[in-house]
Amino acid sequence: MHRRKFLKETTLAGSALIASSILPFNSLYAAVKDDTKNISILHTNDVHSRLEPFPMDGSRNAGLGGVAARAALIKDIRQKTENVLLLDAGDIFQGTPYFNLYKGEPEIKAMSLMGYDAATMGNHDFDAGLENFANQLIHANFPIVVCNYDFNNTPMEGKYLPYTIVKKGKLKIGILGVGIEGKGLIPADLFGNTIYNNPIECANNAANKLKKEGCDLIICLSHLGDKYNDDKISDEILAKETYDIDLIIGGHTHKFFKEPRKYNNRKNKITLVNQVGWAGIQLGRLDYTFSKIKNKNLANSETVVIGGKSSE
Amino acid sequence: MFKQIFATYFLAILLFACSTPKQNISIQFKDYRIQQSDKKDSTLTAMLKPYSDNIHQSMNTVIGFSTKGLSKKQPESELGNFLADCMKIMAEEKFSQKVDAAFLNYGGIRSYLPKGDITTGNIYELMPFDNLVVLQQVSGKTLNQFLNKIAERGGWPVSGVKMQIKDKQAVNIFINNKPLEESATYTIANNDYIARGGDDCDMLKEIPVNNKGYLFRDAIIAFIKQLTKQGKPIEWKIENRITY
């Protein structure tokens, strides 16, 4: 508790200190109070057909996860929070007998009932074939976003979007998706006629379009993996090479991040990357607060403050 | 309630950009751990029920019968021979081609087959990984290197192979009852984990893989169902495929 209190105070003091170093604190405070917009982003990745909690067999993850508990938590957050966005970074499929028997139908139905706003595709989402994935989308009331897979002449043609725009309150949120290279990972007969394009180029193009559309926040759902020892394209590389993406919701590498990672992007601004392990054991949450600073005499500026949430 | 993991870091950055409007963004984050004790949403529970009822029923479905309990052992075991033969026979069926030899990494077998009725759930416990059955065309030289690795690791389940382990090396190797020829080409079946170089099998890593997305677990279930249909129990023997 003491540590939490300390952190809260440090956060406030730190913000004030930095703010006061360029502008009078009072004017910033007034501006913040003047026009504030909030969005809470909830996210999952690599749920891998874990519809029920892990069985109570004494293993490490026993009792964790499950869509019924996740849905109740999301409902609870929605009741307390104005603008909520719910996203998934792929590998919805594969990993429990549910997938072997039903090929993804209950997974997609559960996501629709929970009110997901968008998801991208992971390599395991090809596991029962592209035609199966496309067919299961009959049960989806949310779009699949992926901008670097060209699905022309595949069963997915016309059943996905490179990116989408979601309006929450006064905010316009751009959401794009990127998928991992299939070669060596996805069996060629499952990948089919899918063409894999460079995720960085495609993501930058999509993000640029979203920026021009006037999005307040641009989120990339990524199944590239957080980072690798070699030069394989990852969220880390994408974060450093992007111009307009503010946040990358990652997956594939099943990492439980202790905190979102921050990178300086091509515009020398901050791009965040976050990932919440796998199997629906955790639900991630990022709360963004936007405040326009209206004093015209000030230089154009953007402040990004990231801190752990200290209370519900 | 939901256990919350509170993050423990903070930073503040001030940046200047000429083209963007003046804006202050603050971000806070939090992770919720989904626990057994958490409240459940009744809509989701109701949606899931017909599927979960069926899943639990399927896992309890009896697919075959074992006359005695089969467990794994090195260098050779009844369970290992059963699974390696299953790999070879089902690979030949799935890929419609002759397979010279089939293998399994010893560590990939996670459980045992009990005596009596065998359920689908038993097979999920035995083979929880989503490993795929794959084929590779290898030279006799590469196959020898692979068998040396198997010898070094104390002997793995094999089918179509007879060999001895001497000083952690494979010797007196026979493939389909014929001595191994270094210059010959062999078609071998493995799970994709091993074919991609897992368990230090680097000699296989660069060799192209024929993959039909066929889960080894599905192959085992189909194989046992075939046996049952023919009125045969699961009954496998030690044949001195690998000896010291």
C-alpha cells in the first residue's frame, strides 16, 4: 500500500515537475480540466481456445482463465467506465479439445457476446484451414483487421479489413492489424494463396491513412511477436519504424509483460507495446486520457505520462 | 474480486512536434488475473454449455481397449513401439506414400495408457501438444546422424529401425531389415517439433518438410479406432528394436 501511494505521488509530482518546466502549472491544469477525453482499452492475445478455465489438476495455471469470468469482468468494467474498447491480437484458435471438435465456433461466439471491437489473425487461426476461419466469421459481430495479408483468391477474400475506425464518445480510434510471416510457421497448404507482405510498410501505410482520417489514437493489433534475437520482424522493430502507431497490442510470443514497453518511433514520439501472456489468464487494460491544451501562445506540444493505475 | 496486478513504473516525456495540435496524453495500465473465484457471466455460461457438455462427454468416450497398461521406458518400450508404429502407419495413409522409418521424441510422450478402456481424454493426456506428423526425405548419412542423436539420448521410440547403442552411438543399423546405406535416400516420419530441429536434432532442421497439418494426436485416435473396428485390442511388444 505504501509503495502504491508513493508511486501515485511520484507520478503526480513527476508530471507537475515536467509540465512546470515549460509552462505555468496553472494554465496546464486549466487546460486539462477544460477538454478531457478518455478511452479504456481492454485486450487479450493467444487465448488458444481456452473457453473454460484450466482444469483444477494442481498445475500452475489451474483454475485461471475462462470466458464466463472474463465476460463478467468486462461487463463490470463497462458499467464503471464510459468508453471501452475490447481487442484481441490473434491465435484465437487451437489448444483445447473445443477447437478439435468445433473448429472455432464457440470461440468466435464467445468473443461476439463479450463485445470485442476487433481482432487480428494469428498463425494458429489458419490451423483448420482458411475456409474454416472464414466460415466461423459468420458468428462474429466484430471485424478481423489485417493489412499485410493479401487474401485475394482465398476464402477470406472480402471477409476482413486492413483497418477499421471505431468511434467511442468524442474519440476516433483507428485500429489496424498485422500478421506474421507464414513461411516455416504455417503449413503451406493451410496458408494457401495468402500473400504475406512486409508488415512494417503495410502498417505504416494503414496508419498514415488513419492519421489522415483524423484518428485521435491509432492502435495496431499485431501477431508478429514482441522481439527476437535475430532480425526477424517484431513488435519492437515495428514500434521503432512506425510514424503514426501509438499503441501495439501484441501476441504470438505468449509474454506476460510487467508493464507496457515504450519505444521512440520515427516521429520521435512514444509508441507503446503491450502483451498479456496467453490463454485468457489475464485481461490487459490501458486507460488513455487526452487533454487539449488551448493556450495558443504555447509551442505545439504533446505530453505522454504513463503510470500504473493506483485505484479502480 | 479480481486480483489486480499493479504496475510499478512511471515515466513522463515531453515532446515537441510542429505539425500536431497541442495535446496532453496520460496513460495508466493494469492487468486483471482471471481467477477461479471470480463471478461468472450467465450468458456466456449458457452459450458454452452444449459445447462443454459434449466436450466432456467426448473426452470420456471409449475408443479402444488395452489388455495391459503401457508406459514409456528407454531404450525401448511397448508404448513407444505402439506410438512409433502408429506414426508410420498413419503417415503412410495420410500422405499416400511408403514411409521407411518413423520416430518419436521420448520427452513428447507425457503420460501412459492404462489397462482397460482407453478414452479420448487418455490420448489428450498422452499427447497434449499440437504436434504434426511430417515427412522428410533424408540421406542415409543424415539418418545415421539422427540415429546417433537418438542413441546419445538413450533411445527413442522407432518404427522400421533396428539398431544397437554403443558408446552413445548407433551401430548395426537396419532400416526395414536392410543395413543402412549412407548414399541411399529414406522417407522418414517425425513430429514437426523434431523435424524442425527440436531436442538438438539440428541435422533435420534444413531439410524440407512435407506437412499436411495432421495432428499426431488425431492420428493416434484414428489408429486406435481402426484397431477397435477390427476387433483388436492395443497390445504391443518389445521387439529389441533398440538394444544396448
